[in-house]
Amino acid sequence: MANSKSAIKRARQSSVKEQRNTAQVSKMRSLIKDFRNAVETGEGDVNELFAKASKQIDRTAGKGLIHANKAARNKSTLANLMNK
């Protein structure tokens, strides 16, 4: 456990950042799942769901939570699903 005041603060900040980052990645995955379900079932506005998912993918890549190539690969896969 951290002993100094600054180390305690740093541990607290790291915990908060970890929770925030985990929430961003989780939201991205949820939006991707929602889009895939809409494409499979044919229910919902596919264009709107694609826009939301791609925006969240860009946001997580911009924060460095996922690699830029993974973001591009995910967006490309979703675009191919939408165009079928």
C-alpha cells in the first residue's frame, strides 16, 4: 500500500482513470453489439446505430484505449455489414 501522501493520491487518481477508461471501452462494445443485432434482425435504424458506434470507436481510439488499427478494422467491418 502507498505510504506517502502523493502516492495515496496517485493510487486514487489511477483508480478513477481506470474506471473511466473501462466504461468507455464497454460503451464501445455495447454499441457495436447493438449495431450487429440491428443488422441481423432488421430492426432499428441501422444508419444511426452505425454512426453512434463509429463515433464511439473514434473516441476510444483518440484516447489511446484501443489501437488506431483496431479502430479502423472495427469500423471497416461494421461498414461492410451495413452495406450487405
